[in-house]
Amino acid sequence: MNLINDARLAALRFHTTQPYPCSYLPGKLARAQVATPDRLIDTHRYEKLIQVGFRRSGSFTYRPSCDHCHACIPARVSVNEFTPNRTQRRTWKRYQHLAATLQTHHFHPDHFSLYQRYQLKHHGNTGMDCDDREQYHDFLLQSNINTQLIEFHENGQLRMISIVDQLSNGLSSVYTFYDPDEPNASFGTYNILWQIAQCRELNLPYVYLGYWIKENRKMSYKANFQPLEVLIDTQWRPFASIESSF
């Protein structure tokens, strides 16, 4: 799709960053195409951008534009065709008792405390484990999109937070963090299953999962949610039809 010729995006400008260390694949350099100005990227424009592989981090809207690497593949779950596998059915049953509360995105010290604990356990020594309140706000709470924050409690105890953008054709999973001290937890899997269930209730066809990266274990799990669709050469295609090429 030619972004410049799309009437809804005509007011935006696109530029490519200088190379920087890739946060997904160690030892590689990355570049990103960035959409600006931030203030003009509302829900309607973001819906167009996500169709061509853009994602957002706070108000920063981007897609990979690396010189010699195409490892980051946009992925979405086809909700109406999704059938959970045996492990996912067990996970759904295990956590279905969690109480989910939908709210507007806002700062709460309990959320931030959970975020810090999660980052220390799962992303230690990456820089994210040192995020202060301002960095947390810029990453997760700054948004011009129709964004919701969902709290998940178990017997009154906060277990998980999920940040989700609601679009006209689906939910876009922005970020999820959860209690890192729960033994053998599968909160992340449950959260995606919950978003799929929400889409069915809202009659929305897709859950956008961000980028599938085969070589990165923390990003490759998305292939477990079938049928998955991936964006290849400007076309959304079944993951099964191109899996062998990666």
C-alpha cells in the first residue's frame, strides 16, 4: 500500500531512523520507519497504519525498516477461525476465575509496582528493569488511540495488567505484564485467549499481536495461536502457507 496516496494519512510524514542496536536480535542493527506528527495519529489513522505493519510504543508509531533483515513479521489472530489447542484449553480453565476490570489507561502505584517486578524478572539487564515512573508513563499510558487498561485480580490480589487498543476491526495487544512470582504461570497465554474471547463478544475479527520473530523466543510464541495471519509483501497471508520459508 502506498501510504502517501492514502487520503486518511495524507497529513502524516514518514521518515527512517538511523541504525540502532536491535532489541530483538542481539548483534544486529535495526532501523524503523516512523510516522509523525504524533498528535495526528488518532484511532482512525492508526487503524490504517496497523494494516500495513505499524505498531506503537506510547505515542511513537513505527514499523521495522531494516537494511538487511526482515525478521519482524506483523501477526494477527483470525478470531472466528481460532480453535484453542489442548494446552490453551487447560490454561483458559486454570485462569478463568480471574476478575477482569476494564478501565481507561491511567497511572496507579500498584500497577507500576507490578510492572517493576515483572521487568526485573523477565527483562533484567535490558534497561527496562530500570524504568522510572516517567518512562513507564511514556511507554504505556501515553496514547491518542482508543486504549483500555484491564486489571486482572485473583481473590482481590492484582495479578496482571494488559494495555489494549480497540480498533474497528479488532483489538491490538499493546503490552501485558503480570505477577512474576506465580510458579509455572501462563498469564501471557491466558491474556491472549481473553482478548480473543473479547473480540468474539464485540464481533471483531482480529487480535493484532505485534511482530512474530522466529529467532526470538519471547516473540515466536505467537505462532501457537492458529490460524495466524502474517503480513508479507503488503498482503495478509495465512501463516501456514509461508511458515516453511522462515
